[in-house]
Amino acid sequence: MINREDLAALDKADPLANLHDRFELPDGVIYLDGNSLGPLPKNVPARVAEVVQRQWRDDLIRSWNIHDWDRLPLSVGDRIAPLIGAGPGEVLVGDSTSVNLFKLMAAALELRPERKVIVSQSGNFPTDIYLAEGLIRQLGDGHELRLVDGDDVLGAIDDDVALVSLTQVDYRSGHLQEMANVTHRAHDAGALMLWDLSHSAGVMTVDLAGAGADFAVGCSYKYLNGGPGAPAYLYVARHLQDQMRQPLSGWHGHAAPFEFETHYRPAPGIVRQRCGTPSVIGMSVLDAALDVFDDLDMAAVRAKSQALTGHFIDLVEQRCGGHGFTLATPRDPACRGSQVSWHHENGYPIMQALITGCVIGDFRSPDILRFGFAPLYLRYVDVWDAVTVLQRVLADGSWDRPEYHARAAIT
């Protein structure tokens, strides 16, 4: 049975250990919710001050040229590209994940006009499903959303399918889809493939190009630590970029926006995916947050992720067995992302008691306690200490206080 001293020894040998000090983490807090919101990188406040106090205050509107504000969607996208297996000019930062999903879904259906089916999962993140439903309603052309129960979508992909839209890591269970296999099956059937990377980019190796993916979206405020409401990103494989017509044809996606032409003419390449004015402060924060990934070996990040989640599963079962927990996450490390989820009928109040005890995870309805493990700032001893707090709140029954049962708006 592993003990805290064993985990402390792993921290000493950890090649990523020095990254912990690059984040502002409150003293005494074990933060296991980077899958919802990453913590503040230490270099971000200085970057915000530079953008606000010098670029905005001093250089005013001249900053669009002096500081290349207009190129931020492309330059920051190029920094994300290596983290998701994309090349230069294949990733654009801007808008929200939901808006980017709508743009890419609409463009994909237009590329397959003879097909009427979108395949997804009933357990997919709600916005991915809602956007597909809304798009189908807007098109009014007989399209269908085919939702698959469970993780095996291969059998649902046939010659009627225009688009397969999946999340690489399931937000509830942490199940990891086999990206290459599913993408190849979609292409064999003549369909296009769209991946949501919101729960995978930044904690594991992602290879969109190697898998042959057509499109992808992702948010940047989770494992990329871009801050609350940070701009999202999208990926379009290079060979499809000039074929696509996205529906939100705003002026920043025009081939010559400052010619102010009367009619829309799409820009070449990934630029046509732009819509409105970029969020300069938000993109600058994200740009600074990405510094921690420079020259980082994502295989080492993935290995630590698998080790952290594995130790957490083992320790919860060893030290908290008999308290009604059922593992919701795949036990095989190759089949899970960087989170561990547990079913428990009292999951919500237990999580609130943990948060009061400075172990921050989150809850997903109906009964899931969810813990995210970000290898850049989490230590192995954090796993031991988190389970110690869980063991205590279960043993003393403190989770059953009335205030912990009252549901907050955000869970």
C-alpha cells in the first residue's frame, strides 16, 4: 500500500515539479478543478498591466498596428497548435466554444449537402448537443441528430451521416475516445469529423493531424489556464479551409476588411473563420498563460496525469471503501483523460464539505463528484492529502450539515 512518503519521493523525481511554482495557488488549497477553471499563472498579471497601462492607455488605437492586436487570433492560435497536433495557420482563437461549434457544424453540413445526419452521444456535453439541435431547427431541411447511448459510436456511422461530433474526453466520466479509430470510421463512411478538445488539450497528447481530423474546437479556460471567460479556439484542417463557408460572415473574416466593401468576400485560409473584433485583453491573458507550455514534453505531462489519477483511484478505494463510492471513470489509464469521477448518492454535500476543507473539485448532476488532475501544478502528495480530507469528512459525518445540501447556482 502506497504512503505519503512514497508520493513525496515521486515529487522529488518529477521532471515537471518546477512548474508548480509558476502558478498562484492559495496556501493550503488542493485544487482539483482545473478541468473547470485553471488557476492563475504568475506571469499573467504583469501581461495584463502591460496591455492595459501601456498598450491601451498610452498607445490607444495605434496599438492595433504597433502591438499587432489584430493578429492575436492567429498568433495565439499558432501557440495552441502544437498542443493539439495541428500546424501553423490551422488554429484560430476567438469567440466561445459554442459559437465555434455552430460555425463548424454549419460549414460541415454545407460540405455534405446530400447527407442529413449528425452523430453524437447522448452523454456529450450539453452545449454540443444543444447547438446541433439549434442548427438543425434553423436549417429546416430534414436534418437529424442521431444520439448514441454509451461510448461506442462506430456502429452509428453509416452512409447517411454528414458529421460526427464528439468530445474527446467525456466531461462526466473522463472516458477517452479513440480519436484515430473514430475519425477513420467517419471518413470511411464519407462523413466529416469534429472533435471537442475542452477536457483534453493541455493535459495529454492530442494529435488532430495524425488522426486525420477535419475540425476541432476547445475552450482555453480549463487546462490551458486562460482565465474565466477566456476566448475559445477552433481548428480546420488545411485542405478544407478554402472550401468552407462559415455562417457568421463578420467583417473580420472578410478578405479585405478595411476596404469596407458592400458584399462579403471570405478571406483565404483559417482567417475566414473570424467573425468580430477579437478580445484583446482576453487573448493577451491566454497568450501569457501559454508560456508554461513552451518546450514542454506533453508525453511527460500525460504520464504524470495517468499516475496522479491512478494513485487517487487506489487511495480512495483503500482509505474510503465502504462509504458508497462507485468509480465512474475507466480504470484503465489508457482509456481515461485527466480526471477521476465517482458516483455517490450524497455527492453534492460531500463535495461541499471537501471544498470547505480546502479540497476543491466539483459536482455534476445527478450524482458525480469530479476531480481534475492538472499535472503542471499538482504534486503527488496533493493526492494523499486530498484523500485524507475526504476520509475525514466521511468519518465524522460533517458532509451532512444542512448548509452543504443547499444547491448553489454553479455546482
